[in-house]
Amino acid sequence: MEPILLKNCKFIVDAINPLRKNKDILIKDGRIEQIGENLSTNGFVLDCKDCLVIPGMINAHTHSSMSLFRGIAEDSKLDEWLNKKIWPLEAKLNAYDCYVGTKLSVMEMLFSGFTCAVDMYFNMKDVAKAYIELNFRGVLSEGLFDFFNEEVLDEKLKYAETAFLDLKNIKSELIKPSFGPHSTYTCSDKLLKGIAEISNKYNALVQIHVAETKEEQELCIRRYGLREIELLKKLGLCNKRSILAHVVWLSNEEIAILKNTGAIAVQNTISNLKLAVGSTCDIRKLLNSNVNVSLGTDGPASNNSLDAFEMLKFSALFLKNMYHDPTVITSREIFRIATYDSYKLILPEINGGLIREGYVADLSVLNLNSFKLKPITEDSTHIINHLVYSCSGLRAKHVIVNGKPSILNGKLFNSNEEGIIEEFEKVFYSLLNR
Amino acid sequence: MEPILLKNCKFIVDAINPLRKNKDILIKDGRIEQIGENLSTNGFVLDCKDCLVIPGMINAHTHSSMSLFRGIAEDSKLDEWLNKKIWPLEAKLNAYDCYVGTKLSVMEMLFSGFTCAVDMYFNMKDVAKAYIELNFRGVLSEGLFDFFNEEVLDEKLKYAETAFLDLKNIKSELIKPSFGPHSTYTCSDKLLKGIAEISNKYNALVQIHVAETKEEQELCIRRYGLREIELLKKLGLCNKRSILAHVVWLSNEEIAILKNTGAIAVQNTISNLKLAVGSTCDIRKLLNSNVNVSLGTDGPASNNSLDAFEMLKFSALFLKNMYHDPTVITSREIFRIATYDSYKLILPEINGGLIREGYVADLSVLNLNSFKLKPITEDSTHIINHLVYSCSGLRAKHVIVNGKPSILNGKLFNSNEEGIIEEFEKVFYSLLNR
């Protein structure tokens, strides 16, 4: 792998370190080898004198193939949306469709500041292919449910393990295989317990939807006499390897379990507002309770964009409104959650989310000439304010993931935007006519 | 003025007409002269075969010069923000600063789909210069207050009229002069009554902040025994020419007054959430009560972006959440408010906000190749879903205002982006060191 030198970076900003100015960043073997002055390399040199370098962000919950369903049925009730529009189309999806839908989403995520996504869907081997092709990091899991049909239990558990091993066998540094039982209302307790056991065997992450709606909690209580987090704990699915998406409707007892087990609570503000589940995950309360917190966009059919900066803005603003207090969360806290905290929680085996020597080289390089970043001062807080409050839709100039270029000079390095869009449209129209 | 022909527009979408496909739009003398096939002109021809043409949107409340303060003090209480950061800098602002700050904001608005803004600040003659230079439409008013000091009343009223006439005398089709008493808590009832009289004389619009906070309403009740809208009605400032920004905290009686007088209620969701005033204007209730409704971004120091698409998304999503009902507002309603309704209410003297023959040529032309607009079908609802839910940060390819180009092929027609940013930074740094 050729070294990359980010030359004369005007500003380097992360959520913890002081602002650095006019420094070079030398990237080698996937890591930040050195940050200094007058560095040189026989590798690739990128002039960054008009640029701001920031750590990449993690999208801790999405379903990237669902770009194929973006905008086709909005402003409707969840059950109508699922039954009449999404599920009939989803039933026709093949592996190639998922690969192509994912490419569009990964492109969108890369341009907007993400360098990794936690993604649950179907045909994940083909999804992984898209991630690797565009040089994007993925924590991938095959979505799983049994709809409480005991007859399919063994088959489903076997399928889950096979799908996991398929991802593991790709042996890519970019792909972290995980398990994806959909939720407590689509998976039986036996299936969930089975997944807990297999995931323990592989020491693997498990992603699951939890407490997105009040109704879902009520159903769980009727079925098991337990709230969702209590059930998951009992089944062995509430620990440091558990990525719990949504967690909107939590009791104080459930929050205490999250704290004690170290499970990761993923806020999905935009999706929660759009699907009108009644609120969004209160990360202020969770942070104050020492719960591990991360942020996600949810899928492109329920957001509908996969924009990291927009995610930060909605997340911060919703909390300010919820507490009727503009000081309740700072831009730096939100930015830290999406970068350093998320890397630490979701990819603890690599040091990431900060721009420090020895840390993994997952970086976004932004052109400081955008009006979205004006005015600017040599104050990292001012710069982070822009990232959180005025950068929705900003396109990164360069993106480096695992030390390799994903975007260079505003263009995909390993593919081309027009080609991906053309392929995507072809698949979409064929899907409509199937 | 040279005619402009938008040739082979792939899609033409507005909030009311059915989708039109592969049509030409001929623009002459500021108007849409003809929509048809095989049209020709001896003027300017723009190939739009990969484009979506939409009507321009109105930003019904902003303070564009405040781009100079963007991001400098976030996550703090309103009074601290004003007293420690904004006011000391504002005291140093000169007319040239306002001109330069406005240029950055107008550029941002043009690129994001706006073709007009309702703008209240200081040095509005110089603000108007920026609007005209970039070919952007403005309803402009000099901000006015007397802080209940009777001694300055006559001087302030004279100043208001002079500033209004200064704008009127520019005699630009782009500039609509108006009056801008700041609010009921910064202007005495005598000043407000005086402004009502002068504005009647000129049949002019009046823009004012109303009911942004609960405290502001309580203050008004303590001072006058009336709620703000009741006071404004009594003083002659609640009629079809009244543009009332924020209107978050309204009683049912106040809503009835809005309905009966035809005053224009302007929702500013993003600003309300960010400053954490406790809620945002409930336009569902207002629309159901037959109140005239429009949307605004508020200024770049309290939003912090001036992005039309982002404004639409926040507006729709907040309502869905507020009502716990995803069907409470549709993307088409939100889009109609920002286009057709706002033009009808704020610029009733010209027909705008729709793409129809005879209507004013205020148009945005978007490149359909953006991933933000994918997938796409020949269904105007699907396309409007994208505009509202996934287009934050999209940059228009061409923008036409009053029949003249403002943006062509992604670049400002009458200026250049780099030059504006350079000038802006120079002014900002000089302001910090004054």
C-alpha cells in the first residue's frame, strides 16, 4: 500500500486534540504514521493548504441497500408504508440489486463525512462487495427473523452463522462481520438466545432494533412480562457487543441496564422524527447515566439522506428543543460521539476517530473554501460549530479509509459517480417492472 | 433583456401543476412566455435535458448580513449570546460589512433554491446593493427599535420613513421596500403605531418578530394587558401586509385574529430548535385555521445555514414528530408553502411560485444526476419527496430570477464565489480587530 502525504493541512481538527495548523499528515500501512512539518514520502502527495482535515464519522445504524426505495412512499403510516410499498418491492430484491443500492448509499456516505457504517440487510456478501469496491468500512450483518415460527428456528440459526462466516471469510480489513436479529417483535426469544450464543462464540457484534416505538415495548411486556432491554439482558444480548438502534422508549431501569452492561445505544433522530415514533432517543440522559452512545441515520427509505453533517445537526437541535435549553449539548460533544466515541465503541480493535499518530487513517478532507465553513477562525470550537450546524450537504474533497483513498479531488477513486448512478437507475426500473 | 430558452427540460415540477416532461420554457421580459415543444429564440439557450426545473422558494425571514457572526458563539443562552458576542460585534458593523455579509448569504440562498428573501437588518441600502448585484429578490426593511425611550420616537419614525424611501428610490424590480419594527419588546406601542400609519400611507409590508418566546408574551401581557397579536391588531399592525416571524407561542384567540386579518405567519423551525425557545410554530394548526403561512430560515447566526431544502425537511419532520403522525403534513404541502403560497402572500403584485405561462421567471434548475434525487420516477410526488427529504445542500445548476440568470452552470453569473468569499473573510478579520 503506497503511503499518502497530506501536505500543508491548513487545519486539523478532532473532538479532543487542540487545533493543529499548517501540518503534514503522513499515512502509511493504514495508519497515521506522523503528524509534523516538512514531511516527505515517495508515495502519493495531496496538497491540503486550503483544507480542513477531520476524522471520519461512523453511521451506527443504516440499511444502505434501501436507497432503491428512497422517496417512493412518504407521509404515510408505518404499516401502510411497509405493507403496500416497501415489502412488495423488497420481496423482489436480488443480491445484485442490494450490491447496486449499497454503492449509491456508500457514495453518499463517503461524500458527506462518513468512513464507516453499521449496516443490517439482506445479501450482505454482495453489500460487502460494494463497501470494499468503494473503500468504505462496514460492520455488516444479515437481517434475521423467524416471526415466532418454531419450525424455522434451526434453519434461521444456521443461516445466521453461515452468513456471518461468509462475511468473515472475505478477510477484508474493511469488513467486520456481525449478527443482525431484526427486533424483539420479529424474532422469538429462542432465536435471540441462539444468536446470543453464536455471537459469544465468535466474540462478534450484534445489531438489533430496540424500543423504536411505544407499541413495541407494550408488545414485549405482554409477551414476556419484561421490557425490551430487560428481555435482551436475560437472553444474553445486552453487553458491550450489542448495538441497539433507536432506543427511544426506555425506562430508568432499562437505562441502568445499558449503563451496567456497556451496550451501545444508537440515536436515529431524523428517522424517528420522520416516522413520527413520538420522540427520539434522549442521549443527554444516556450520557449523564454513563451509557455508551452513538449516532445513526437509519436507512435511506426512512431518513431519506445519509448525510453525516445533517445527522449531527438534527441530533443537536432536537435535544436543545427537548430540554428547552440551548446549552444542553455542545457541538463538540455531538462531534465526539460521531467520531471518537463511535470508533472506540464499535471498532475497539483499531484506534480511530482522532487524528493522532498511530491512529487508523480514516479521514475526511474538506475544502475550506466552501461558504458553509465561513467565517473561520483558528478556534476548533468555531470550526466544529460549522461542522455540526452549517455543513449539511457539504461534499468532501478527499476521503481516506484504512489508509487508502476513497475520494480524491471530489471524485470517487475506485469507481465513478455517473456509472454508479446509471447502474442504480437500471436496477431500480427493472425492479419496478418485475 | 435577452430572452432565455430552457431547452428540453427533462422534468418540470411545481406544487400544483401535473409533472411536465421534455418541454422547453421560453423566458422573456422577466416572465415565462411559453412552455412547449420545439421553441426557439435568438437569445440565450440552456440545455436542460438532464435537469429538473422547479419554482424558486422564498425565505420569509432572515437577517442575511449576520453571516459574519456564523458559528462564533454556539450552545449558549440567548442573553449571553447577544450580550457577550453578537451585540459587541454588531456595534462595530459598517455599511460595507453588511453589503459583504449579505453577498455571502445571498450566494448561499441562490445555490440552495431560494430566489427571494424577506430580510430585516441595518444598512439596508447596502444590503439591497448586494441583492441587486447577485440578481436576487428582496423584501427589505431597516430594523427599528426605540427601547421605550420617548425622546427618540420622532427621530426613529423619520429614520424608518427615510430608510424606506431610500430603498424605494432604488427603483429596482428586485427590491420591495418594507418596514421592520423589531418586536413588541424592543419597540414602544407609540413607535409601532407610528409605523402602522406610515406603512398604510405607502401600502407597504411590515416585518416584525412575534411570540418567539413565552417570556416575550408574558412581558407583553404585563406591559399592555394584551397578548402580542392582540396588541399588534390594536396598533394597526395585523393585516395582509404584516409578516410575523416565529409566532411560536400563540393562543387560540390570537390564531383567530391571524385568520381574520390575513396576516402572514412565518415558521422558523431550525432557529426555534437551535435557540431552544421551547417549540416551533405549529403550521398544521394554522393551516387548518385558514391562517396564511410561510417559512423562513432566520439569520445565519441562529440557524446556521440558509439552505431552502434543509428548511423544508426540518419543517416537515418537526410537525410529524409534534403530532406523532407521519401523515400530518405532506411534502407537497410544505413545498407549496415555500413556493406558490409564499409568492402569493409576500409578492402578490407578481404571479410567482408556479411554472406557468405568464408567471414571473423565478426558477431553479437542478441537475438530475445528483444522488440526492435518486431513484426518480415520472411522478411529481416522488420528486417533491426528494426535494423535501433528501436534498439538503444540493447546489442548483442554473437559477433565473426575474427572467435573468443569477447562476449559470453552477457558477454565479454576475460575480464569482471565490471573490465573494475572499472579500467576506477580509471584512470578518478586520471586524475582529476593530
